[in-house]
Amino acid sequence: MICELCKQEKLPKSNTHYLTDAIIRDCINADGYTGREKGLYFGISNKGMGLEFNFQKSTPVDSIEQVLGRAPSEEEIEKAKQNPYSVNDKFCIECEQKFTKIETKFIEKYYHPLFRKRCFVQEKLNKQDALSIRLFFLLQIWRSAICVEHFVISDKIKKSIRNIISTEDFFSDRILDVPLYVAYLATPEDDYSTNFVDLRSTKEYSIIFMNDFIIACVESRDEIANDDKDILQQIAPDYKNFINFQCDNIQVQFFSENERKKILEKDIASNVADNTINNWFEIFSQLWRKFTQTDPCPEMRMELVRYILQNAKNNPQAFLEKEILHRIAEFTFSKLNK
């Protein structure tokens, strides 16, 4: 394997997280459990079809059966052996140790003492603190761009971050040249499992929802359009004022517990819903064209949504990708047989 960081032929390090495990662990575990490899979690399907249900390898079988209504399949058990948001074939053991240096410092010096205890004061940080915090977030962005196909940053920024990490130039001023937005969502101790993890890219930026953080790599702050569909614009109309670019400090936009709920329940959910419903209707349209050689009428869009949502209230497994595809097929044939 050619390691993506050192670019040398090395033995791969298995289960390397591209999003720091210590940050996302109590978010992806549905019960808020903070240990490794135990817990249930739902995520947005990469295809935008619905939810993906996953479990980690130490999750009790009765917990899995309670959610699925059946025993897990061999394929699901095999998938559970792979830690979420991790890869087996991208990085070597030596480079994983470089990642660990950056992550351990952030977790121990900044994350628990400052962010989670809500003691973060920008003015009390020196330049080295600001660089260390920014480097941690750039690490998340760079590894995600390497490991997740749909998460895209420019080759220029990708190369710059790789060079900083590979040479361990952790206090380089080059860190300041990557436009970076960071927000922190104030979250009660027993509420982290209501946050989520998601990665998306637009023409202007790539954004990571990472438990109690929102991170965005903004390619050019001058090119950002004022768009009603702008995800960051919906989260914070003034987010452009918090983009860190060629400045010695680190600005973080903080959201209260109530603001966090609004972001999760309204702003972000509406973006996900629009994209998901579009994908539902596109799958239906393909089936419809196959049998009728005509396009479905627009009114069928909401009919399809109502059909899928029937009996789905408070039932997350009804939104699993396989279940969604089954419901779309049912709906299609019910319309064809009329």
C-alpha cells in the first residue's frame, strides 16, 4: 500500500479513523455510551435514500434485534467489524502516530477543558494554541477528502495540509492560509447522541458535521454566493465573519443549546429532507419510465412521500434504505395496476 501521507510503500494501519473517534464516539452511539466499539447508530445513506442503520462489533445482540426486529445478517455482522468513519488501506502505522499527536493534544488541552466546559476565550489563546486548534480541524478535512469520495477540496489545499502534517511542521504559518470556519454546538452531557455526523461538499466549501462541531473548508471567501440553499447561511447568517483566513487567532462561532436544537431539527433536517425526497422521486421516476415510457406527473411526488411516511412515525427502521426501496417499488406497482 502507498500511504496517502508519506507516499511510501508501507503496511497499512487498519481501522484508522478519518474523523477523530474521541469526538464522534458519544454521538454515533445511540445510547451516548463513550467507550469504543459498542453502540447503535443511524446515519444518512450515502445515496440519499434514507437512513443507514449500523452497529459496532461489541453491541449486544438483543439491542440490535430490538431495533431491526430480526437477527443481524452475516453481511451486517461483517460490516460491524469495521469501525465507523475509518479506513483500512489509506495510511501507515508511522503516519497514524503523527495523527495521534495532533489529536491527543487537542482532546487533552482544548476539547475537554475549553470547549465542553464552555471556557473557550479566544483572547486567552496565544498563536501556538490557535495553530494547534486549526491544525486539528484541518486534519479532519484532509483525511475526509482522502477517504470519502463525495467530500472534495481543491488539490492545492489538499497538498498544503498534507505537507504540513507529513513534515510535522505543526506551527507553520501555512496553516493560516486555509480558509476555515468552525462552530461549536453547546450540548448537555446526556444529549450528545442527538447530534450527528455528516460530510457534504458544495461549490464554495466542504462541510463536516462532527458531533458538537461544524467545520467548513471555504475555498475562497470572496466567491461565496448569498443563496437561500446555502447550508452555512441557514445555520448562521453572519458566518462569513467567522472564517479564519491569514490571521493569527482562531475564531469559533458558539451556539447555545436552544440554537443547537434549531440547527439540528429545522435548518439541517430540511436540507437533508429535500435531497432525500428528490432521490426517492428519481428512483420512482426511473421505474415509471421503464414500464410506461412516460414521465410521472409532478403530483405523484407528494403521493409517493405520503405513501412512504404511512405508519413510519417513531419507527426509524422504516427509513432504512432497503425499506425505502421496497416502499417505492410497492407504490410504483400500485399506481401501474390502477
